[in-house]
Amino acid sequence: MMPLLQVKGLSKTFYVRQGFMGSQKAELHALRDVSFEVTEGESFGIVGESGCGKSTAGRAILRLVEPSAGEVRYQGEDIAKADRRRLRELRREIQIVFQDPYASLNPRITIGRALAEPMLLHGVATRADVKEKVAQALMEVGLPAQAMQKYPHEFSGGQRQRIGIARALALAPRLIVADEPVSALDVSIQAQVLLLMEDLQRRRGLSFVFISHDLGVVRHFCRRVAVMYLGRVVEQGPVDALFDEPLHPYTKALRQASPVPDPKTKITVAKIEGDVASALSPPSGCHFHPRCPQAMPECRTRYPEWRDMGGGRGVACHLHSVEKIVPRKAEHVG
Ligand code: SF4
Ligand code: MG
């Protein structure tokens, strides 16, 4: 079966001005050679600290950011070739939910209008049935129909995120890109919103690209995950395998930094040693080497090749490079 979404060798370079009055032009490699696939009905996680490129990857899926190289295929179709009309259709089928729904809700219009307008624009509702469909969308996320008459400020953070999800769902998408959808919420509310998303996914057969800095949250929601560091995927595989037996030292650090969310306790997220380097001047060799407890001399000079480890797993780290796997001596028999 063809994957719903295929991202192949995706790269994005931004050009930024630096130095005295912006006299120097510098390249910022937000994404480098990022590849992953999402199958129908699957939740795929992208995890990493802020600045790792995960949001840029999410936006590139909807072409809210134009990639510099590589491909995004939706049901086999290269979205770079979509004309304006097709792109509008694609932006109905692929919806994005942001961390802060308040920022994407106009404070001066009611929730009812905020939901109705995109439905009318995309032709998923008519003037005659739009009210009923808005009520349905609200009910599906556990909000009463009367929420329609209210304004964004009248809701709590968790309720606003439900509204953000309702607005995405109202357009009957097949894929939702959720960029840190629960990060701004209290731990107890996080669990509720995650449960809601899980439920919707099951009922509607939706696929998700779930972007988060928290491996623990990703573990609850996703089956497979890509770990990103400074614009690159450094490890990828089934989320339980990555969690139980991480191969990349950065994945290990992330795991230690992300406690499994407990709805009853508020856990402070531990910080990984050292600061993330700037994507503007990433460290030579393996970008993680200044923070890596297992760094070797070659890590400073050479970026590790991507290695397929079998079982859907892959990693880019010299600890797992082919040369490191010394063939075992044949056992003496008899
Ligand atoms: Fe650490 Fe070297 Fe692996 Fe990078 S390549 S994660 S520095 S061991
Ligand atoms: Mg982000």
C-alpha cells in the first residue's frame, strides 16, 4: 500500500543577514535531507528541541514553506507541482493545528464564524447546513453547541485547543499536522487533549504528523518517530524501540529529559546538558558532538552516514557506523 505521505530528502535553507547592518549573508540550514513516510491512519512523531527544524518540516508538508530541495508526496502526488487550485484542495485535506490556538483565532469573531468561514470557503458546508455542521464539529471535541456564540477569550487554554482541533476537523481532513498541540497546556489538560485526538484518530481513521519536544508525549500518541537535531533526522523507528533501547546518544538524552506525562503530578522537564548550537553555525562533523558524552575524535570531523538498522530503525551516529561493527570470529565448532 502506498504511504499517505512521503517526505524524501527534504531540505530548506533560509538566507539571513548578519553582521554590521546585515552586511553578511548567511545560510541557515533549517532542514537537511529529511526523509520519512506516514501510512494511512498512522500517527508519526517528529521530536526534538526547539530550533531543530521540526516545525519547518511540518510547514513544508503544506507548502507553507517552500522546500529548497527534496520532495513531499501526498498519495503519490508531488505537492510542489500542485497549482493554486489543487493546493487549496490539499490544504483542506491536510490541516495544521498549532501550539497556541489563541494566536490563530481572531479575537473579534465568534467561534461559530471562525469554524463556519473555512467550511463555506472549501465547500464542505452550505449556508443552509453550516450551523448544524459547526455544532457537530464542536460536539465531536466535547464542547457544547452554544460555544458558537462565544469569543476566543471566553475559553480556557485546553478548550481553545479543542476549538483549534474542531476547526481542523470541520474540513474533513485525512492528515493533520499537529505542531506542539499540547505544549502550552497544563499536564492534566494535555492528557485530555491527547485522549481526544486519539479517539478522533480511531473514529475517523485520521493520520497525524505529531510534532513535539517531548518524547514522553510522542510515545503515548505515536507508533513511529523521527528524532531531529539541528535540521537532520538522527534516529528513526518504532517509538517503543527508540524509548526502550535508544541508539543515538541524543535520543538517550531526550528520553532522560522527558518524563512520561502523569495527569496527577506536574513534572518539571529535565534539561539536556549543554545548549543547542545555532543552526546558523552548526558544529563540524556530527552536530551533536559538543554535547555528546560518547563523542570520539572522528565525530568532530565527519558527519555520520545514515545506517539502516533493520526493523524499521535507522540512525546516524558513528557508534553504529558499518566500520564499527567488527565481524565476530566464527565460533569453533566441535
Ligand atoms: Fe555522539 Fe559521535 Fe554519535 Fe555524534 S556521531 S552522536 S558525537 S557518538
Ligand atoms: Mg516549533
